[in-house]
Amino acid sequence: MRRPLTLTTRLVALVVLLVAVTAAVIGTATTLVMRGYFTDRLDDQVRSSLTRAYGPPMDFRGPGRDDDDGRGPGGQSIGTLTALVDPDSGTSTGTVLEDDSTGEAKEKPLSAAVLDRIADVPADGKVHEVTLRGLGEYRVIANDAYNVVSVAGLPTKEVDDALAWLVTIVVVVSGAAVAIAGGAGTFVVRRQLAPLREVSGTAHRVAELPLASGEIDLSERVPARLTDERTEVGQVGAALNAMLDHVEASLDQRHRSEQQVRQFVADASHELRTPLATIAGYTELARNRPETTPTALAKVETESARMTGLVEDLLLLARLDSGRPLEREPVDLSRLLLEAVNDARVVDADRQWRLSLPDAPVSVVGDAARLHQVVTNLLANASKYTPAGTTITVTGSADGFTVHDDGPGFSPELAPRAFERFTRGDAARTRAGGAGLGLSMVQAIVAAHGGSVELTSNPGATTFTVHLPR
């Protein structure tokens, strides 16, 4: 497979190609213009040679030239060809002016082949280009006067040599321009793409980081000077930094989730191990001391119920985490709150329970059993972690309800983690504090209904606010 070209190579190649094409166009145009100019000058000289040799043509209204400019007989230049052709008889004669060995101009008769070719030139007073054997390329003019065709011509060698020299100069200059463009283009392109290589280096360094697991230090970023979105490189740098921010946030969230899962497994194991150990101990006691069997069985029943409740709570949380839908039916929230508060008054008479409901019944759509569990968990939490004599107030509203108490409240360290699983108010994790799943179940059930729950806690004022869609 052919190796792909780099962006630097392609840009430099494009610059070199543009310079080469521009130089070729300019060189070609210059050559064509100069060729036309030189050819026109030569044609003027050819006409002058005809006039000097045979006088002006019939349509010429000025005096003829018969002066000698010192260049040869009749003022003709070296290489001048003159001839006369008689169309009636088919005879022709002519000479060409050449340098002899002494450096003087000398007329040399034209060969029969050259004369035959000259006889074919149209006698229209226009200059034509012909190839003459032994003489090369010539610009020739023929004019018919008194039934005799007079012919004059000059070689194109000087024009061809000048054009060849011009082409050589154009090629050399164009080649130098292309070479300079290639070198300068390479320098400029590499310099301009240096920021892009720096952005690429950042991406490569991030790609080399071990991102599979654990806490990841993803502090690598594109420098701020390369994130100006007014430039193309800045747009790439800013986009890469934004992506790295998202990746870092996702990795942090993943790490926190991993830590929570590990803590969840450890806490669940701890909570399940305690009742299992109790059951095993009382079973062993009943086996060794039969008289304690009734007490042991009662304790086994209590611990089994506790373990069953814990397992059911864990299963409910797992179902909610998996996104399994709850029942959706109209629920009379006013009646649900009234029943829950009345139950709390019966169970816990040491605290003052108050209920405030709007005049119109409050109704929501959801799972009545799970919403009842939300209310009872919040009331149980308020009862468990407040001293006797605390006033607990439940207030219903059109979009949910609040549970407020005037107890000591949550500690500043505990409040942000109040809804995390296995978080309990007692740092020692005593059994009196429960398993620490009550508030996490509240949040999970409310979220499954499309609502939200918020906690604000200060000494003497703790409020849980539950918002439920109607």
C-alpha cells in the first residue's frame, strides 16, 4: 500500500505546481510575443531588401531606395536572397549574399532546387516562411511586376537563435523560481503547521495514557495560545480541549462509580454478614442449650426478617437502576400523606407530627405503593435521627410535598452524601442506624417517576423537598 502524502508535502507540491504553471504561462506568452515581434521586424527587413534589390513594388508611391549602407551590394545584409522568376518561360535566376574567406560579402548563385522552391512562393506581396535546401529557414516575399516575379528573402536564424536564448533564460529563471518556491514553501508551511503538530502531540500524549481503570490524571491540554477559535488551528485546539474536558469528567464519574460499587459491595456484605452471623450464633446456642430454643428462634426470625428487608431493598434499587418502569396510575397524594402521618403518630408518640394540605386534593400519576414508601422512609428518617420532642411537619403542594423538622440536622460532611447508598448518620455504623438505604431509595423512586428530591439542612431546620410531575 502506497504511503499517504503528508499535508506539508501536498501543500508544498501545490505551491510548486502553481509557481511552475504560472512561470510556464508567462514564459510561453513572452516567447510568443517576442517571436511575433522578431518576425514582424524580419518581415519589414525582407520588404526593405526587395525594395533595395528591385525598386518599390507597383503600388508603392514613394521613391525607391538604392543607397548602400555598407553591409553588402545594394546595402543588403549577409544571408539576403534575391531572385527573378519568369513565369512565361519558367526560367529563374538568383543569388544569396555570403561571407567569403576574406570576410567580404560575396554573391553566390542559388541552386536549381532552391530556385524551384522559390518559384512556388505566391507572388502576392506577402511574406512567407519556406525551407530552402542547404540554406535553412527563410522569410521570403515575391512581387509580380511587368510579368517578372521578383523575390527577396532573409534567413530566420537570428530570430531562431534569439528565441532559443529567450527560451533558455525563461527555463532557467522558471526552474530557479520553482526551486525557490519549493524551499520557501517548505519553510513557511512547516512553520505554519507547527501549532497543528503541537495539537497533535497533545492528542498522542493523551492516547498513551492508561485509561482502562482507576483514577486517571487527565490534566494534559492544548496550550491556551492554540485555542483561539478565530483560526483553524485554534478551532481544532479548542475542540480537543472540550473533548478532553468531557473525557476527564466521564473518567472521574466512572472512577466514582467504581468506588461506589466497591463500597456498595463491601457495605452489602457487611449488612448481610451481621444477621447471618447472628442466626448462626443462635442456632449453635439452641443446639448446645436446648432450653434457649424459644429465645434463639425468636432472634433468628428477627434477623431473617431484617435480612429479607435488606435484600428486598437491594433488589428494588437494582430494578430502578435498570430502568424498569413503575406502575402509572392516578394517586391521591393528599390521602397518602394523611395516612402516613397518622401511622407515624401511632408508632412514634415522642415527637410532634403536623400535616398541612391544600384545600383541593393533590393528585399525581405514579406507583402508589412506591410513593407511600418514599413518604414513610422520609418520616422514619426524621424520627430516627431527631431527639424526642422534635416537631416534624409534612406539607403538601400542587407539585409534591416537603418534610421539615427542627432537629439538629445533617452534618456539613454528611449532607452532600445523604442520598448515597449505605450512608448513615451514625459514623460507627451501628444497627440502630439502619442499613443506610432509606434516602437512596427515596431518590431512586422519585427519579423513576420523573421527579426530583432536594435536601436543605441547617441546625434546627432540615427540609426534604419532593417534586413530582402531575
